[in-house]
Amino acid sequence: MSRLLIDTNIVIDLLSKRDKFYDEAADLFSRADKKELRLTISSLSFANTNYILSKLKSPKEAREILRKFKVLVELLSLDDKITDLALSDERFPDFEDGLQYYSALENGIDIIITRNKKDFKNSKIPVLSAKEFLADKNTND
């Protein structure tokens, strides 16, 4: 079973129910709930999602949403090595993208799912949008 790193934007699409992107995100997480996929997120994404949700809802509501969400994903920790790799890799001008990438690489992730594929153009790991991944998954099922 593939392990996917879900970028922050996809998590926020799901939890804030962004109109244009919600259905694809919901499909991914529904498949994880059915144990068809193993979804991971970096601890950075978890923190960033809390920050954004707290702007849209009360801090208490944001935490409750995250408590329920956490059962669907495996959290990948950030450590010294991942941070050093992201700091020293100029192919990722956005430090947060570097942290996401090296979290995936160091944890043996099969695919990165994001809406910002251009941010991962130097990735050694396949990078797909949720739509692309689901289309491929539906074709191969």
C-alpha cells in the first residue's frame, strides 16, 4: 500500500471545506479511512493547519477538528537532519517546502500530493495533485 505525504494545502482544502478543492481532498481521506491508502503529514503541516483553522474558527473548534483528523494520518516528525537538509538545499527556495520534501524523503514516502507541484519540481519522489493521483488510482483499480 502506498504511503503518501499530503501537503498542507490539501489538508486545509479538506478541513476548511474549500469549494473548488474539497471533493478531491475528501476522496483521498475517505480512502485512508477505509484503509485503502496510508496518508502522512509532516508535523509542520499539523501546526500550520491549526494556525489557519484558528483564524477561521475558534481555537477550541480548530483543536477538535484536528483531534478527529489525526486518526486518519501518520504524523512525520521534524528532526535535526531534516531541518539541516532543508536549510542547505537551494533547490527549495521555500524553506517549508524543503521541510515537507525531506520529511517525505527521510521517511520513505512513495508520493507527495500537493496543489503546488511547481514547488517540488526538483523532487526525487513523484509529485501529483490529488486529482491526478485519484484519476490514476481509479484507472488502476
